[in-house]
Amino acid sequence: MKAYTISFLKQDRSIREMLYAKLTDLAEVFPEFFEKFTKGTGSPKTLKPGSEMVFDLEKMNFRIINHLTAIDEATPREVSTEIVRELLKDAA
């Protein structure tokens, strides 16, 4: 499964490095998890320019990152689909 690492400035100005999956990739590889945790009850959330909702693979939760505060560009990498599937089972 494709994942990404990125370093960015958080709102409190501290630096954070994150390993994350894009929601489109998560939905493609794990549609049952994606559908269960992204059902909305209202209108879609509007994000600030440069922001993207992603799934943090270390904290196992949805996060919003702002690419405008990135220290470097997101770097793609491959992670084990089976390991991520097991982690998502535990998170569900």
C-alpha cells in the first residue's frame, strides 16, 4: 500500500513528522474500514487552502495536514498492506 511521510509545522509551531495514507488510497485498499468511519451526517467539511484530510498510520486516526506548512514535500513509500489491515482491525 502506498503511504507518505511528511514533516510540517503544527499550529503550536512544533515540528511533526507523520506517516500517513491518503483517503483515496485507504478507500481503495480497505473499503470496509473507510465506509465505516467516513459516514457523514451533514455537509462535507470545508478545508483551508493547502489542507488535506489523511489517515495517520502511527496514531491510527484521521488528521488534517496543511501542505503550506510542510518543511519538505511528502515522500511516497510502500508499507505492508497486511500490517496496515491488522492495525485497522485493532483501531476499529
